[in-house]
Amino acid sequence: MLNYGKCTNIGICNKANTSELILIVNPKFKCPECDDELSFAAPKESSTLQKALPIALILCIMGLGGFWMLNSKKIASTSAQVTKTTHLKTQLTEKK
Ligand SMILES: [Zn+2]
């Protein structure tokens, strides 16, 4: 994997002013322009992950939707029971 660094010498170094990503080819981890230490920056490859993430999210939602469709009958009967219980509770409070 390629490593990228960013120079933090803003105002002094042009590479820092333009927030340019510097590819680290040597183990020194230093800016080629001002020779200052670079701060680690995420490699460009991460954008692929950022694109894949929403797709994964959609697939996850679709999966949940399918699961809900399969269990909708079960959920409906459960909610009916809940309504019955709530109704009973309301009747009890009305009696008081
Ligand atoms: Zn620099």
C-alpha cells in the first residue's frame, strides 16, 4: 500500500498551502520542499471504500426489508396483541 503525507508548514511551504498529498517514496516521511515532517494522510484508495459503503448500506436495508416482509405476519399479530393489552389498560384506568 502506498503512503501519503501532508505538509503542515502552512504559510511557509507551498505544498502545505495547497494541501497537496505527497507520496512517501522514502522512509524519511519528510516534505521534499521544506524538509519538514509530514502528517499522515489517507491514501487515495480510500475513496473506493467511500463509494462502496452506501451500496453496502442499501444492500443491508434491502436485506432487512426482506426479513421484515417474511416476518410481517408475525409482527402484525404481535402488534395486535399490544393494542389489545393497551385497550385493557385504558379500560382499567377508566374504571378508576
Ligand atoms: Zn513542506
